[in-house]
Amino acid sequence: MSNRLSQIATRTGDDGTTGLGDGTRVPKDHLRVQAMGDVDELNSHIGVLLAEPLPPDVRELLVTIQHELFNLGGELSIPGYELLKADAVARLDTALAHYNGTLPRLKEFILPAGTRSAAIAHVGRTVARRAERAVVALAGVEPVRAEPRQYLNRLSDLLFVLARVLNRANLDGLGGDDVYWHSERLARDGA
């Protein structure tokens, strides 16, 4: 990964192909390219979330996650290359346990809503799930290490938990609680 981009518009992709990190060219709709794109989109959503007011510890965690997602994208761009380390998955497990431990137990489903930062975290969660599906699809046809899939799975869980944390952070004066789903059946049955 020593190559750096010095020219952005190369026009080499005009034929519908793109270059991987190992120099091979594949169609732009290749499963590997789709997985790389979903990880890149996820990293961009984390960047949008970082533009919001955040608790300092959450900000620091998200900056680390951005770097790890860049590593994940790099690993996906070079078939057979290992860049995302197992300790990155363990770090997400630790963060999940920490932040989830600060929250009240959920008794109902919640909507992807609340404060702006929480809503952005929920969007990131859904993109992480899509990226995970793309990596699983790629692994169905080409060898892919377990860590990328595990990382995306944990990250989607963590973003759900962080959305709940951010709804309570009240950094923009709108925080308070999760936005609960109101089930018509539950209301009708008196639950």
C-alpha cells in the first residue's frame, strides 16, 4: 500500500473497470468493489457524525474506527492481504460492553431517531449492516478473512448503542431518551 494518489482523474475506469491494490482490474460491479464501496460509504457517515457535537470519549472512539475502516477498505482492495487486526474487533467488543453498560435495558423496539447525532449513528449502523452483507457475499466466492466480517458486525451493534448514548448526551439541547416504536398491536392489546 505504498502507492499514493497523485492523479485523481486517470480515465482508466472509463471502460467500466477499476484497479485493485494489487494492480489487477475488475468490473466496477465486482463483489469486492461493492464491499469496498460500502466500507467507504460507512467511513463517510462516521465522518459526518464526527462533524456533530459529541462526548470526547465517543469522538476519540470514532476517530479510531475511521482509521480501522480505512484499514478494512485497504485489505479488501488487495486480495489475500491482511491489514485489519484481530485487536480491532476486540476493541469494539470492549467499547460495546462499556457503553451498553451505561444504558437502561430496552423493553421495546426503538426507531432510528432522536437527536441529529443519534440519527446519523443509526444511518451508519444500517450502512455497516450492508457492508457486512457485501463482505459475506464476497466471501462466498473468494477467500476473505473472518475479521472484516466480524468487525462490521460489531460496529453495527456499537453504532446502535452509541445512538442510544447520543440521545441521552443532550449536547444539542434535544437529548433525553430513545424514540420508542408504538406498536398498534401492543396498544390494542393493552400491553
